[in-house]
Amino acid sequence: MIFFADKKTEITDMTQGSIARHIINFAMPLMMGNIFQQLYNTVDSIIVGNYVGKEALAAIGATSPFVNTLIGFFMGFSTGGGILISQYFGAKNISSLRKAIHTMILSTLILGFFFTAAGIWCNLPLLHLNSTPQDIIEQSHIYLTIHFSGIIFLMLYNIGSGILRALGDSKRPVQFLIISSIINVLLDLFFVISLNLGIAGAAYATMISQAVSAFLVIHAISTGNEVYKINFSELKIDFKILHKILVLGVPGGIQSSLTSFSNVFVQGYINTFGSDCVAGWATFNKIDQICLLPIQSLQMSITTYVGQNFGADNISRAKKGVWIAIMISLGVAVLTFAFMQAFATSLIMLFNKDSGVIYYGKYFLRVCTAFYMIRVINPVFAGALRGFGNTTAPMLLLLNGYVFFRQIYLFVVTHLTQDFFPVSICYPIGWAMCSVSLLVYYICWTQKKFPKNKLLRHN
């Protein structure tokens, strides 16, 4: 039968078999893929920081919130589509599954052109609005303009890999990212060092490598298994399906984009401490994004796992998998904390050896990683709730901690003191609020929605 995992179909039914094995086996390729995806910007930062200068490194760091704001909204759309596909897959509803896939692909193409125009047109005014230091604003503008010119490639890759992951195939997206990441590194070295193109060279390298990954994943879907294979005659928007995707995806998209946009203001507070602090903060964020990859992978894994089991009406199995994922994530957090505390200085020096950058980067890294045990809880519960189809509650709870409280906190403390320590702990405080609120909500909601004497879902 085409729904079960084998070498030919490349898709995995997670509604039967070992729970821990499914979660780990699915998460490991995702983690590798996320690592290689992070290499896009991380390699840019390492090469630019060492061969162009700390101002260029700060410029890349200052652009991240703007890119993440638009991409965050799109990733919500992608997540909504993935949840719907995993539920259709669990329910063995091939017809609706195919309609969802074709709707997602065409919608992505339309959104891609819109995001390109918006990103190119808005980036310079936003850089000025955000008090970006004058010594880096021109390079930030160049990097953003080139990056947004090719943003559709990143979107196509993410939507294509999201489709494959929803069907239990987390391996091929990794293979495509490995290829594109190698291309990215080689092009970085060629454009930045050999051709001396500076920050523009790093941006061009990223755009070209993202185009390669987009081509590979779309080709895989176009020539793949009949369950998900793209038929261009079916490439149209089913508005009933689109509505379901938006209901599931828009809350997550709003949460991601508003969180990223709020980080524009966090970046504004950081900018007031000068270029060294901006570069140190940018370096910390690059390392922090890599540290979070195992947990992000578990989040995506548990969303697919819960989605498939929810679609199959196996609620007790879905709930058990969530707690297994929590235990795995806590173990990962302990190991990550120990490693980061031991090698903080060496890691910062990979990006830039300026004493000011090292000081700030090491400080931010050691302070924030001390709170990782708290941080890792909320992504798993948020992913599980989304897998169950509840996307509004995670949006509201995460926005409360990551956006509203964080901005109020920063506004107050920066008017009370000019020290950067209160600014550096704004992230951990937000993590704590989100983790506690999601833990309490998840327990209460699942007990009410799926009581022990009523394990099956009834519509």
C-alpha cells in the first residue's frame, strides 16, 4: 500500500510502530537540514566578518529581523499546509491531500512575487526607522536588496520540503540542502575573497544556492510518488482548501512575523550600544540559531507526528509522543548548555577576533544559554497543539511572551538604566513566560478536549 514507508515511496506512516523511534528518526534528518540551512547565513557571517570587517558582520546581523519578519509569516502558511497534509495523510484522504499540495505551490508563487516587491521597496526606510548605525546602513541596504531579489527561491524550497516532511519524508530535503550549502560556501569564497565583492558577494552566493535547493525540491515533487506528485494541470487554488490552510497557518504566521518584527525593535535597543555590541549580538544570534536547531527539529517532528495520529483518531498515541519529545528536548538542552559555556570564546572568535565583538558576543552567549532548560519546553508544546489543529492558542501565548511583554520590559528597563545586562536577558524572560503558559494550557486543553474516557476525536 502506498502510504507505508519503504525505499520506493520515501514516505512514512507514523501512526504505528515505536513512538520514540519515529520522533527521533524523523527529527534527525530535519536537524541536519536545519544545520545546513543555517549555514547559508552563518558562512556569510564568518567569511564577511573575517575578510570584509566587523562593520559588514554587523550589517548582516542588522538585516536578520527584517528578513525573518516576512519569512516568518510565510512559514506560518507553510506550517498550516503541512498540518493539513499530515492530517489528510493520516486519514488516507489522497484526493484532498493532492488538492492541498497544488494549492500550496501556486499560492507560494503568488506570495513570492509580493514579498520580493515589499522587501526591496521597504528595506531602506525600515533601516533608518530602526536607528541602524550610519557606518553599516549602506551595506545592510545592499545585502537586503539582493537577498529579497531571490526570496522566492527560499520560499519554494521551504514549501516543497514542508510537503515532503508532512508525508514523513525528512531525508531528501536534507540532501538538497547539503548540495546547496556546499555551493553556498564555494560561492562565498569566490565572490567575497577572490572577486572582492564584499557583502554583495555574500548575498549573491546565498541567492544562487537557494535557487539550487528550490529547483531540487520542486523537481523531486514533480517526479515523485503518485501520492504527492505535482501535475501541472492540477496546479490551481482550491479556495476551500486554502481557507483551511489559512485557518491553521495564519495564527502561526502572525506569531512568527510579529515576533520577528518585534526583534527589529530589540535590534534598535542593541544598536544604541554601538557597532561592537551589534556585531557581538549578531554573532550570538548566529550561534543561538544553531543551538536551537535540535529543538526546532523536534517541534517539526512532533507536529507531523501528532498531525498524522490525530488524523487517524489515535489521540492517546499522539499525547504520549508529546511527553517523549519533551524528555528528549530537555536532554538536548543540558548538553547544549554545557558545550556553549565551555567554548563560548572560541565560538565567537570564529566570526571575528575584535576584542569588543568577543566581549559582547561571549557575554550574550553565556547569559542566554543558562536558560536553555526553560526555553526548550515551549516549541514542543506549540508544535503539538498545532498538530492537533489548535493554532490560535500557541499564537496568543507566544505573542504575549515574545512580543508584548518583551517590548514593555525593554521600554521600562532602558529608561531606568543604560546598562546592557537588562537588555541581554529580555530573551530568557520571554522564554520563561511562554514555556510556563504553554505547559499549563496544553495540560488543561488536552484534558478537556480528549478526556481519558473519550480517546477518539469526534467531529
